[in-house]
Amino acid sequence: MNHDRLVIAGREFRSRLWVGTGKYKDFVETKQAIDASGADVVTVAVRRVNVTDRSKENLLDYLDPKKYTILPNTAGCYTVEDAVRYARLARAAGVSDLVKLEVIGDERTLFPDTAGLIEAAKILLKEGFIVLPYTNDDPVVAKKLVDIGCPAVMPLAAPIGSGLGIRNPYNLKIILETVRVPVIVDAGVGTASDAALAMEYGADAVLMNTAIAGAKDPIAMAEAMKYAVEAGRLAYKAGRIPRKLYATASSPIEGML
């Protein structure tokens, strides 16, 4: 698996599990969980986590920049203007020109405002950002985001933090067949089997936060997610057997006494 790298916009990533940094009890636990996950991409909410004022305690103090790619995100932004502003703020602070772009359309479900998402993506792409958009599981929207220049798409599995797992596997499969860029399943994963299933469907990576941070033992769950993503990827590449209605004997019957 060492040679099976994820490549986005010319950047190579070792792990296909990406993790968030919210909801942990402190930065120490955050770091321990990230280490256990084996992830090399760590996303941080620019609005909620101090990544710009280095004079105060900072999450980035706990993350070795040589080991991790810090992916700022615009979580909590409900307007195009806010999302663009926080992406610019992260880049101005020297965090990254990569951005996980979120424009939220509904406070209760946290579903994305896809019209606003496309508008914000156009602005940031024009400014040279590498935009990784968090979107719903609509194949048409995913294709529009790719058509304007997004080098990957991040469709949700279920509402953020819900832990419901993949609610619409058929839409996910259509997205995987429709776009020719990496597809990173984002949001809604509840446990390791959800992550494995996403990878078995053919997703290129999975991003999660609550499923790990909200577990009784976040460190153990982070490790479980690492193995689930690796197993799912291996199973996808190996190719599952066809489903059959009736039994097929495992042992040949020719030559039986």
C-alpha cells in the first residue's frame, strides 16, 4: 500500500484518512488521536481555532508541519463573503493555499448552500487557491465544481456529526463514475465500518472528525478508522465477488468419493 498514494493538484498524500480537530478535550488529546489515525492531512476551522495569532496557545504548536498538511476550512460560514474572507485569512497567516471550502445553507442540518459554494469556489480558484469543496451528494453539483476547476470534491455521507453513515450510496457511486478527480467522502461517518464501506465503493479518501473525537476512547477509534480505511481501499482494489442468490460450494465436488 505504500505506493498507493492519493494525489490532488500535484500534491501527494500518504494516508487516505483525513481528520478534523474539533471537539477534543484539549490539544494533547487532539494530537494523540491524529497520531493514532495515521493521517497526514489535518483540517482546522479557521473561524473556531486560533491559527493566526502565534502569540497565544495554538493548535499548530502541537502539529509538526513537516509531518502534517494543514488544511484550513471555512466551517461555520453561511455566506460567500465569510467563506472567502476566512480562506484569505488562513492563506495570509501562512497556513496554506489549500482550503476545504464550506458555505453552509442551513443551521439545523448544516447542509451546504451549493449555489453559494460554487460562487465562492469561483472566486478562490481565480485567486489561485486549491479549493476542496464540501458539498452534498448531488452528482450534478459535483460535476459543476469539477468543471470550474476544483481538483477534488468532498460529498457528504450524511449530515455533519450525525454518525448516520452513507445515506445515499447510489448517489455516491454516480459521483464516482461522473467526475475524474479524487472524491473524498466527508461528514456523517459514525464508525469504522462506515469508513470501510466508503472506501469499498471506490472513494479516494474519507474525512472525519466527530466519529473519532466523540468516541468514548478517541485514540482507539482513530486507530480503528486507520485500519478501516486501509482495509476498505484494499478490498476495493482487490474486487469483491459478485452477489448471488443461491449458494456456490466452496470446495469442488469433482472427484468426491
